Amino acid sequence: MTNLNWIYKGLPAFAVMLLAACAGTPPPKEELAVSRAAVERATGPASADSPVTLAAARDKLNRANVAYANKEYDLARQLAEQATADATLAEAQSRSMRSEKALVEVREGIRQLRDELTRK
């Protein structure tokens, strides 16, 4: 009789574990949406300043979409997250390059002002 009590007590826990194992990985819909938005946001300014990094982001997003279509959700999630990171990096590189150009222009303006002041 004690053996049956153990079975009755363990059966619900086993059923929960079995259902959890069958649930699998949920589709990474949010990750793909975030990745698409990040790539679109970076496309404008970064396309000229950081084309290689932006191309990598686009490639990973395309591969994530293929993995999603093939129901390889873990791979799709991983690639989508990498695409988001690459797009964010491309955007930051673009901002950095624009800031560097602006700094060079400001320094040149300061140099020209100093030259005018020394001539007077």
C-alpha cells in the first residue's frame, strides 16, 4: 500500500515535468521585432559610416528569419539578439564618426580664429 501512495504523490510532479519538457522553446517573436527595429533604425546614418557592421546585422536578421521559419527557435533567438547588437554597434560607430568629424571642424574653426587674432 505504501508503494501506491508514493506513485500517487509522484504522478502529479511527473506530469508537470513532462508537460514542461513538451512545451519546448517559445517562438522568439519579440526578439525578431526588436531586431528588425534596430536594423531599420541603424540603416539611415550607419549605412554610409559603418556599412560592414550594418551588413552583418542584416545578414544575421535574415538568418534569424530563416531559422524561425524552420522552427529552430533557439537559433532564431540567438541570431536576432546578435543582429540587434550589430545594428546598435553600427549606429554607435556612425555617431562616433560624425562626432569625430564635428570635432575636427570645431578645432579647425578655433585654429582659424587664433590665426586671425595673432595677425591683428
